[in-house]
Amino acid sequence: MIPDTRRPRQTRRRLVMQLSWTALILLLAAGAIAWFWQDSLAVRERANAAAQEACQRLGLQLLDGTVAFARLALTREGGWVKLRRTYVFDYTSQSMADGMERRQGFVLMTADRVETVGYQRPG
């Protein structure tokens, strides 16, 4: 009697197919993470430039020279779902009359666009 060898081949094909799908899913996940990381770095650079420009325009001093990530949310804009990131930064007025008090501001970014730059009110 000749042994039936078809069954192990089918099992091997299923295993190869499962490995292929697993590899594809892992590759897509790694690509999505890499895209998110790269996009976040670019958006952070834009937020940092917006904070520096706004502080310079108002005669404020940006402390620490950078913004820090604070929040990530999803928002709808024009029928599309977009990422909304909030970055915070510390600043002080350059006048001695203000007492050089450290205050916090924020930059709200929707996708890669600066939405708002806000400041903490004195007092």
C-alpha cells in the first residue's frame, strides 16, 4: 500500500499561508509605527517653530528652547479623521517688572497644521 502524502502537503501549505499572513500583518504594523514616528517628529518641529515665532512676536522668552508632547486625540475635519496633537512649552516675559515668572503655553496641531498657540494668563 502506498502512503497518502497529500495531507502533509496541505498542512504545510496552510502553515506557509499562515506565516505569510502573520509576516504581512507584522510588516504593515511596523510600517504604520515608522510612519507615525516620522510624522510625529515633523509635526513637533512645526510646533516648536510656531512656539518660537509666537514668543518672539510677543516679546516673550521661550524657555528650554523646545516644546513637549502633551496629548494626542482624533478629530473630524472636512469629513476626514485627523490626528490632533497638543504640545506645551514654558516661557517668561523678558521684562523685569513681571518678575521673570515661568508660565506655560501650548501649541495645538491638527494633522501638520498649526491650529492655535495659547498662553497662560498672568496672575
